[in-house]
Amino acid sequence: MALVVGGGAFAFQRKLVFLPSGGPVGDASAVLPGGRDVTLVTVDGLRLTAWHFAVPSARAAVLVAPGNAGNRALRAPLARALTARGLSVLLLDYRGYGGNPGDPTEAGLALDVRAAREFLVRDAAVPPDRLVYFGESLGSAVVAELAVEHPPAALVLRSPFVDLAAVGRVHYPFLPVRWLLLDEFATAAHVARVRAPVTVVHGTSDTIVPPDQSRAVASAAGARVVEVAGADHNDRALLDGPELVHAIAAAAGG
């Protein structure tokens, strides 16, 4: 029976890790006046839709790398909150999310976030030293890996886990998770190599990513830590709550 369970977990693991919502997601202009629907082109030839909210004379632009579930429509409140603080925002949907083509994998998401950064630097003319990367849960691993190769002005990680195996063991303690996983998402290992200021935000009552894992990521990065008292992983406080929004704005220099 253990072999059957383990084999099933191996075969269907990406269905457990990646939980995309499809499209359509509507127009960016319906979220905020002046919002634009944009296309990100990956080096492996995918055309991904995203939302760009440009603020005149913005002091920084925030690249938002979402977690493993939903689509960019769920992050619209965050875009509204950040633009109100004078920050431009790019809401990315990975391959397979928000009606985008392709199937999500760790390698694929790394290409997707690079296409997002390329859009901001090349098409939106954002200087690299005015880019802030914000990663949510699994997205923390995505932007931490990006930051090693392309350092931002600042890196903000919300509810990061040490790596996928570490958080997997919490939810599947009866499985040899590390041996089964196809994707690593090694957040702590990446942030230890990042040459940029790092802020970690997490809820003290997180039932998905244990708070001690977020603290371990912060320790690996020498990061500033913002704890949101009583917040669970999917609570509104960790979507667009004042402590989260202030942490991102502070990292952007405001």
C-alpha cells in the first residue's frame, strides 16, 4: 500500500503543488484606471498575459510573483494598495494560470518570471535598481532564484518555506517527500546568495507554511522580519493588509 500511495504521489505531484485557476480574468482597466493588459514572451516561446499598472513618477516597480493557487485576479487588491502608495505593479500569471498556455514546473516558472522582469526593464523602461521583487509563498522561491541572477533593489518574501520538501513533509509526513519531488523550490538556499536587502513577512498562525520555516528563510538571508499576529496563510491580512503593504512600500524606499 505504501508503494501505491508513494507512486500515486509521484505521478500526480504537480497536480498537488500547482493549483491554477484558469481564465478569462477580465481586463486590467477594470481593476484600476490606466491598467494595461500586457503580453510577456518567454524564451521557450510562450506568450503569457499579465496586468501592468504604471504610476507616473513611481519611485519603484513591484514585480508580483504569486503563490501556487488562483490567478492574478485574486491579487488585484494588492495592486490597488501598492499603486495607492506610489508604486507601479506588474501582476504575473505563470504558464497554466489565468488562461495562459503551458504547464507549470519549477523550470518553467523561472522562465516566466524572467519574462516579467524583461518586460519591466525593456518595455516599461524601469531601471533595474528601481525593481522590487515580491514573492508570495511558492512565489518567494521563484523571485529568490531570480534575484540571485538579477539582483533587485529589494526582495520581499511573504510566507516563504525553506524548500518544497520541507513544507511537503509537514503535510505528508508518511511519504519520503524529498525523494519523490520533481521540483525543489529551494528558497532558503537561494536567499543566502542574494545581494539585496530582504524582508520576510509571515503570519504567526500559518497552517500551510509553518512560521519557523519563514523564520529560517529570514535567517538565511539576514532579513528584516515582519510578523503579522494571528494571521493564517490565506488570510486577507497577508493579501493586502496594512503590515504587508507597508513592508513592501518600505522596501521600495517609501
